[in-house]
Amino acid sequence: MSHSAAGSFAKTVLRPTTTSKQWIDALRFCTSDTFTSELPGDTEVSKSPYQMQTDSEGKVDVPQAKFRTSRTVRGALWSWAVPMEQEGPRLISVSGSGAALVGLTKETFLSDAKAAAEIWSGNARLPGSNPWAQCYGGHQFGIWADQLGDGRAISLGEVDGCDQQQHSSRWEIQLKGAGRTPYSRFGDGYAVRRSSIREYLAAEHLHALGIPTSRSLALVFTERLVEREETEFGAVVTRLAPSWIRFGSFELPASRNDYKLVQTLADYTIRRHYPEIGASLSNDSIAADACGENKYAMLLRKITQQTALMIARWQAYGFCHGVMNTDNMSVLGLTIDYGPFAFLDAYEPGFICNHSDTSGRYAFDEQPRVALWNLMRLANPLAVLINGGGAATNESVEGGEREELKPETVKTITDILNQFGVQYRQEYVQIMRRKLGLFATEESEDLLDVVQPFLDLLEHAKTDYTFAMRALCDAPFIVYGSPPNSSEKQLEVLVDSLAERSLTFSCAADSSDWKAQAIEYFQKKYLPRLSREMGADGGHALASETAARMKTVNPKYVLRNWVAQDIIEQAEKGDERAVDNAMDLLTKFAFEDRLPDYLASAEKYAGPVPKWGEGLQCSCSS
């Protein structure tokens, strides 16, 4: 028997409970995690290993293979997990706003950084933590992949905290990169520093931009060597979400005809994350409203709406996710699982940020279509519950055949899914109006007459999207000629700046025709529309006010791929403070014209894309 095979049958070593009094007092997990107490778990290990008797070496009498070796898990939505020990953990960065969500402060981490590194690498356990990994499936690049699950993410527990509006909220704390679980398949369960830096920064940055997202708590570097395309050092990200339930969480049991489990999960999702649905229903699951929808139809409607709002904000801010598999789609409409994501540099609607995506399935302009396709996959398991009025029976689908859907069920689901496009468009147009300074008035043709022609100009010139939207913040001054008699010159300066940030034009002569078209657009379409918005008598004060408001929705700094790579390289060279500085830039100063002295060098991130960074792509490998 090989050493590795023998090791798999060895007793499992648990991570010791921290002895740091500060941390024992600082964070308390809920007495009962709702996900593991209310949903069925893997019976291979009957209870949390941290509730078992340990020997003198801190081991429990369960083979570690039960926690580390991939296997098929049926009739369950999770399995107990035990983080692997990490070598040389070192606390690199803490999100102050993320910490506040769970009742912590950045100072809590920094005052005992060594203990924090042990806890948030998975090396030490906080009292009350009983870790688990989720079981789910998914469609990957449009193909059913069967069982997937949390292959390198381990949830530590649930914590009562608050959201950004200081409303009471429960957060599930999760380590990403803490080692193998029963769902790791061919992976090692670890994460490398480059991908961990990207996810850690991206989640907090998207939140700062107003895009629904999971959140980041802490980033820890380790000395573990991880094999990817080359050998790299490891890292662990601590991330937060009210829930990590995915579309694929419903798909997997449905693929096995286990609709009772689908119903159990749907009931839990409604009870814990969409309680407003339950509040509007009678005990027999039939809606009291005029639509006559049962609660599962209402759940699909809610998820469809939340997904549409998220995708609209992706598109408005030029965010490309890169790997929109159904196992990466949150039922809460949150951006999760940051892999080969990117923000647009040049405005190229067909931009593909994932170099593994050879067909362009997840290109920037395909994201709304893919989101709807994914919702159709989610509708499939929920259809049985919608069809049956809330009574799921596995017997009705034995042999691989389920009951034919009633015409009214088909109509209900079709109507819900058809609302995706309506809700997406409404949200997208509303955001784009604000980005163009149209805060108070709405005209029915704004998208076709004002927004889309501007995007067409950017696409033709491959102009920097974020820069172009920020440049529009000068337009209110052109409307009023502030200073007097300066409108024509100001417009020329604005159009010249857009041409200068083009990847198409190599010299001024190349851009002359485009500039003429751009000036015509501004004079005939955008500026008259902005003038109608602002009125005739606003003057310089109103121009300043409108420009300032526009700057609150048009960031100066975004986490472009080349920016992320520059930060990664600084950290790899030993300047680990670069990660903390980047977090400040992307969360506190993303919309600001001026930076504090300690961030002065980051001004370059608002400048032209360097040649080496144009169209930079990443892979799913991390």
C-alpha cells in the first residue's frame, strides 16, 4: 500500500481551538448554523468532527479520507469538512467594511496578527465553528457536469451581524483555499496568491461600485507550494455572504429525481432569504395575490429579478465575469466566485476575459443572454414544485420521467422568465441615465437616441470605457458654456481626450472622421438631452452640482486586469502593503479626483492602458 493510500485511512487531525482570548471574545458563531441544522447532510460522517471525542494528539477516529477524498454524495446538500494545516500563514490585508458586517474591526485583526493569521488560514478554530462544504452540480460552458460542490471552499459557520444599512443580517463565513473536501475531484483544494488577491479586492470593489456581491474579510498568504501552470505560493481568502446557495444546488438533486430534496432546499431558501414570500402566503403554499402563483413560482420570480438587477449593473460598469456556469450563479443575485473576471479597457462588446472560453460563450455582451439561459436551468427543478402546487414526490418521476407540466405552469414560468429582459433593460437604462447625468427626467428613447449611439462611437474607436464615462462628467459645463463662450472649445477638448484613449487610432489623422462624428453626436443628441434635463437657467452652480453627481456613478478607478497584475507583482516582490493600498483605492477613493499622498503612485491606474496590459486575459486555473 502506498504512503498516500495508507494516509487516507489514518485518523483525522482536527485544527486546534485558538487560545487567543481576544479572538474567543471577538467573534461568536451562532449556536446553530441554519444550513447544517435545517438541511440534510452527508451521512458518511454522522456529526461534526469537532463534536467528537479526540485522542491525546487531537485526532478523531474517522479516516481522513472521509473529509479529503472525492466521492458521490446523494440525498444531502453538504458534508462536514476539516481545513488542512497551512505552512507559515501571514496576515496580509483586512477589509474594514467587511469586518464591520460581522461585528469586527480592522484593529481586531492587527492587534494580534499572528493569531488572526492562524484562524483565517484554517490552522486554528474559533469556538462554535463546525465547518462544512456544500454539495451542488452545474452546467459548465453549457454542458451538464453532474456533481461539483465546494472543492476548495469551507464554510466555518454563520454569524449574526449587520448589512451596510445596519440592518440585522446573518453571514456565512467561508475560507477559500483551505484544502480538500469530498467535492475537490481532481483539485488540491488550495488557492494561489494571484487569484486570491484578485478575488479579495474584486468583491469589495464591486460593493463600492454598487454591484451586488459576496464580500471579503481577510487575505492570508501561506508558504505552501501549490502546483498550477508553475509552482506558486498559496493563500487563503476569507469571504462572506448571507448564503452560498447556487442555481446548481437545485439542479443536482433534480438531476437525480430527488424532488423532495429540491423542495426542502426551496423551502429553506424562502424561509431564510426571501421571508417576504412566506409572509404573503397561506399554509397551503398558494399565493394570496391575484397572480395565483405558489411560493415556488414566487421564488423563481424573485431570483429572476435579483439576477436581472445584478447583470444590468455588470453591463453598466463594464464588468465581465468570465465563467457564468450555473454553479457560479447565486440565488440571491450576488456576484460570486471571482475567477478570470475583468473590467473592460477598450469598449469591445465581444470581449472575452477568460482565455479558456474559446467559443466566446461568456463574452461581455453575451452575459444577459447567458444569465437568462441559466435561469431556465434553475426553472427546470422548480417547475415540478410549481406544477404540483407545492407537493413534491419523488415517486412521480421514478424511471427518469416526471409529470407533464400543466399549461398554466408553463405559462407561469414563461411569464416569469420573460420578465428578465424587461427588468434588465429597466435597470440598465436607469443606471446609464445616471451615468450620463440624466437624474431627474426620463425620455422613452434615451437608450436608442442617447446611450447606444455613444456606445457605438466607443466601440468603433475602441475607446477606454471607464475613462469615457468619467470624461462625460465635464459635459454639464459645456451645456452652460461655463466659463462663458467656452462650449465649443470644451467640446473639442472632450472629444480629443476620447480619441486619445482609443486603441484604434495611431495618429491624429486616423481619428479625424471619428471626431467629426463624435462632435455631431454631442451637438445633436447628448448635449440637447442633457440641456433638457438641466433646464435653461441653471448656470455654473447647477453644472457643478450635476458633474459632482455624475462622478458618484462614474468611477475613475476600476480593477482592470493590468491593474490587478501590477498589484500582484508588487506583492510578489515583497511589497505586500500594495494589497492594502489597493483595497483603499478601490473602495474609498474609486470615485475621487484626488488621492491622498500615500496613494499618489496609484494615479497611473486611471491612465492609459499599457501595451502589455491591453486585452489581458486570465484562466480559470487558480
